[in-house]
Amino acid sequence: MKLTTPEWWYVRGLTSRQGGMPTLRLAMTPLSWIWAAATTRRIARGRPVDPGASVICVGNLTMGGAGKTPVVRAVAQRLAGRGKAVHLLSRGYGGRLEGPVRVNPARHTSVDVGDEPLMLAGDFPVWVARDRAAGASAAAEAGADVIVMDDGHQNPSVRKALSIVVVDGETRNDAWPFGDGRVFPAGPMREPLRAGLARADAVLILLPADLAQVDPELAAAVSGPPQLTSHLRPAAPPPAGPQVGFAGVGKPWKVERALQAAGCDLKDFAPFPDHAHYDETTLRRLARRAEDFGAGLVTTEKDWARLPASWRPRVAAWPVRAEFDDPAALDALLAKAGL
């Protein structure tokens, strides 16, 4: 069974009085050294393949919850507006197909290709491939000028024209996107911060809609590469009336706060592990909880993509979009990469 992302990962100077697990963090530290060493060795031994099209990687340095997928969509839309034939590439986490395969929303489900590819396939051609180099080559052969790769900053198999690292910009309530800086499983990092930044062409700090500016300490922590900022804003108001929310994403507590900040009359909220599978028993339990409050059910677009078809009419999908604060800065970055 998957476990929900531990919130204590993202707290600095954690103490037991804060309800965290510092002892567990300490116990897992030797495993984190092994993970970091293996990642460093894999990246160093990589031999990137040129797939025949420019690849933009939208990745991150943590295990999830930074907001990569909305940024992938926003970057792809910007490129499409410049006349580029844009295809998207994903590993298809949670899906059973190894690929390369082009996602067909009329035929595939999240069980086949994963939730994020299925969600994005309504906007762009999306390819799923465990072998990223093979997936990128398939997209290029199908006519892609530019491939936007969702995740893969630690994957050295594909030559990248541009690597953008997305960083969660929310630092309120003791939150810090890198926690104590420890690598998985002792913390949220996929690799040490400075090592990841050294390979980045730019850092995109993604802020919640109700947070105006980047924390200066965070900006300093990710100094080095050029910095862009973006806000994650609702694409539509939350559904009217009382609601019971649920989400299986990297940081489900952020979905709860975002719904509340957008004015949702949220009566209850249920967190699930990232990419959680919603079976009939779970959904019936959520429906009964909503009935207790005389409420509807609301979730993210990503979670909605994983719902069985019979449940989709009973659950509202709440869409959010990443909006660049300075689109011209993104254009300049793309131009520098020859795009």
C-alpha cells in the first residue's frame, strides 16, 4: 500500500513537539546516502541520445508536489503559440503500458497510461514511455518540433535543449520545499540541492494564488540559474455549495488550502497517496461522507482522470493553471535555447 507523502518531510528543524518524526528521519539517513550516491552515479554514466527534436525537461528536485504538470501545460501552450508542433512525453507513472505509445483518451484509461498523461492528452499529443529516449524518438518521428518532457531532470538518457526545475514557492506555516535538505527516504529530495541546480538552465518558483511574492530566503537558496516565477491559479471557481474534497497528489494538504483560499465551502477533506487508485469501496465511503454534510464531491483534474467512468458525473473536477508572471522572460529563455 502506498503511503501519503509525510508532511514532516517539508519542515526544517523538526521536533517531536511539532508532531513530526525526527527519529524516523535520522534512522533513514543512511538509506538516503545510498540513494544519493546511486543517483549521482547514474547521471554521471548517462549517454544522452539526440531524438531528432528539441527536448525541454520540466523537472524537480523533490519527490513530488512541486507543480510540474501545470507548468508542462503552460510551457507547451507558449510554444504552440509560437507556431511549434509540440508533443509531450511522460514516463506514465501508475500506468501499465511501457510504451512508447501515444495516449488516446478515447481508448486509454489512467490504468493504461497514468493520470497526468491522460489529463494532458486533451490539449496536446502525449507519449508515454518507460524508456524516455525511445519515447522522444517516437514523438520526433511523428512530427514533433519540440518535446516537453514531464519530469526527468535526473534522467540522463535524452539530450535536453532546456532543463527547467520547478520549485514549490510556498514557505508559510513552517513549510520549506526542501525540508532539511535530506535525500529520500529521510527527506523529500531526489538528489542534493546544489547538484540538481548545477544541471538546471532555469528555476521556476511556483507560488499559490494567494501568495504574492517569493520568500527572499528561498530565492537565495536556489540562486545560480536564472529564476522565473509563476502562480498556480484556479481556471474556474470551486463548485458552489458545501463540498467534501479529496486528492491523491504529492502534497494533498495544498489542495485543501487552495480550495479554501478560492472560497470553497469545504466541509471535510480526505488526503490520499500520490496517484492513488480509487476503488468502489473508497468512493462509496467518500460519497457517504458527502451525504452526511449534504455536500458535493470535488477533486483535482489529475484525480478525476483516475476515477471510474461511472463516478465522474458525481465528482466535480477543479482545474488550476500555472500562469507565468513574466511571459517575456520565458520567451527569452526559449529563444536562448533556439526555440
